[in-house]
Amino acid sequence: MSVEARWATLYEDSRPLLYRAAALMVGTAEAEEVVQETFERAMRSRNFFDEVREPVAWLRTVCARQALGRLRRRRVWERIRVRLTVVESTEPWEQAELAIALRKLPARDRVALVLRYYQDASYEEIGDALGIAPVSVGPLLSRARAKVREALA
């Protein structure tokens, strides 16, 4: 199989999963950009398929890091500008109580929950994406779940 065909297959197979996770993390307005930036970063490596054992896991980690970076930048801008406008979503699932509760979480908690429960990522992958030790992921997820339960109560 040619390299182009491998990229096309990887994109077709993993894009929906990455897009949904990115949309839950940063919203639909930026989700496609996050996915595209993730693939652009992967494609910069000439030997990607030789160097990366698990391409989907690699993409998932980079996608989470891209989303986390956007969330951090967004938080900085929100501190600078006081915004009182409500962002209207275009996707019906964004109006679900769980999606609304996720948006209220700190960026790190949101990314960890989405990776674990929507992407089925391992603690190692989550730790790598967040830059924390895998043993710290369990407590982080426990606290994040508690915050979601509280928001849904």
C-alpha cells in the first residue's frame, strides 16, 4: 500500500473519532481545525508509519494536546475580555446536559474525561497528553467525575 493510501485510510478511519473528541473538548467551531492540525503535524514526519507503532493513539494524544492548548489560550483571552455572550451551538448533542457539564470543567479535567470515556484512551495515553504521570490520571478522573456529578445534580 502506498504512503498516500495509508494516510487516506488512517484519515477516514480516525477522523470521526478525533472530531467528536475535539468537539467535546473545544466545541464544534474549532474541532475541525484541531483535527486538521493534528494530521498536519503527523504528516510532517516523513517516516511516520515506520516510527509510530500505534498511529491512532499518537493522533489521539496530539489531538488532545492541540485542544488543551486552545483551551488554555481561550482561558487567557477570557480573562482579558469579559464576555457575557452565550455561544449558540449548531449540534444537537452539544445541548445535552453532559456536554454542558463538560464545558464547565477546567480544561485538563475535560480533556481527561473525553479521552478516557469517549476515546477509550489508557491512563498512559492520558498522562502523556496532559504531561502528567499515569498514576496521577486516576485521581484526576475521580475528581473530574465528581465535578460532573455535581454539575448534573
